[in-house]
Amino acid sequence: MARERRAATGPMAEAEAVCEELAAALRRTGIVLPSLTVDALTYGYEPPRVLVELGRCNVETTRKLIAVLKTAAP
């Protein structure tokens, strides 16, 4: 019997929402992290260990992210 993924509620829904919020904020600056997602292992723990996986990106995207962070940080 295959294990079914439960509907996201509470911390899981919050993790998915914050992940999408981050993706949208990054898109507004021209940055896309293709691997940005909620860590799949997060769903397997009880209680959930909510983690957002930022994933990998190329050097060009990393430099864009650094530039945006430098302008945002005091």
C-alpha cells in the first residue's frame, strides 16, 4: 500500500506559503531558484520538521542574489 501525502496544514502549509512568497520576491528582482521547494523529507516526520530547500543555482544567479542582498542589508 502506497503511503499517501497528507494535505498540508499548519506548519506544512506555512512552509509552502513562505516558499512561494520567497520565490515571488526573488522573481521581482529577476532571480529564479529552480530548486526552491519545501524539503520532501519534511513531510515524513511527525511532528513535521519544516524545512525550505533553497536548492542549487549557477554562478550568475548567485551573483545576482549577492547583489540584491548587499543592497538590502545595511
